[in-house]
Amino acid sequence: MTLDLVTAKRMALEYLAEQQTKPGGVPYSIVDSRIVEDDEGWYFPYQSVEFLTTGDMNASLVGNWPIFVRRDGLHVGPCRPEKWLRRN
């Protein structure tokens, strides 16, 4: 099975919905303008809805890795993008 962007984004949103129900979780939103695709899948950067709507830095998420969805759907979760690993 090979996923497309629409399906991968839905899976990333489902993952974030689960995370926001955990202690310390807040409503999250994917930052569409920052989605990155590579040969292995997609990286979905996200931020708190409060920060995106108000700009309040106290509501900003810092240090979070994007949600990675592999093309085969076997991995959905935080992952440091490979291009960053090669650069650093």
C-alpha cells in the first residue's frame, strides 16, 4: 500500500488528535505551508492552535519534531527530518 498526501495528512491529524487528549496536550494544527515530502514519506510540522490564532509566544510549541507518515503507512509519529540530520 502506498499512501497519498491526503491520506497521510489524515493519519497525522488522527495522531495529533490522540496526543491532545493526553496530559499536557492542547489542540494542535498542522502548518500546511511547511509540509515536507521526501522519498520515504511526509513531515507534518504542527503548532498549537492558540499560538497560530493569537501569536502568543507563551502558547508556542518549542522543540517538537514534525509528525512523519511513511508512504507505506507503517510509521506515524514524531521524527526528525533526514535532511536536517545530513546538514547537522
